[in-house]
Amino acid sequence: MASHYRKSNAVGGKVLSDFASAFNECWFCGGRWPLEIHHIARGCHRAAGRMIEANLIRICSNCHDTVASMGIAAQLALKKICDPKNYDRVAVNRLRGRADEAVTEAEVDAKIAILK
């Protein structure tokens, strides 16, 4: 059991490390230090989405609380703007234990219009 945990932890660490390396600035303010990774699906859903790139946002420590309080549609809008390759609204809805259309594409697009 312990070796399985170490192996999955190492894989997860690589996913997070690779994601962090791919983005060198805060998606919200453009700052460069100190950078963190925010998980869109939080609380009891965070563990399941810890290694899923659709669930990750790159932000600085100054913006972390602001982004976390913005709501899921706005967080998904940041994801769609800054990391379109890994944007997957339906996957995030499912990670959160919600219906595929719990947060709709129209809601995300409306937030994009505000964020730009």
C-alpha cells in the first residue's frame, strides 16, 4: 500500500510540477511571484481533481483568495482564456459532483467578457 501511495504521489507531483512550469505568471494580475496552483473544484472534491489539468489555475498568492471567491464560472473563464488546451467545463462540473450543465458555456463566456 505504501509503495502505491508513493507512486501515485510522484505522478501527481509531476502533473503539478509540469503545470507550474508551463505558466510563469498569475492569470489574474500578471504577477510572477510567489506563484501557486489553485484548484477549481475545492473542498471534498479537491482530492479527486488534484491531478487533473482542467481543474488547475495558476495564480499568485496575492490573488489566490480573490480568485477562489469569484465563483466557478469566473474561474472557468480564467481557465478558458489562459489555458484553452486544458479547459474542460464539463469535467470540472463532474469533479464537483454536479450535472454537466451546472455551469454552462454561456455563463463562462459572460464572465470572459467581464474579465477581458
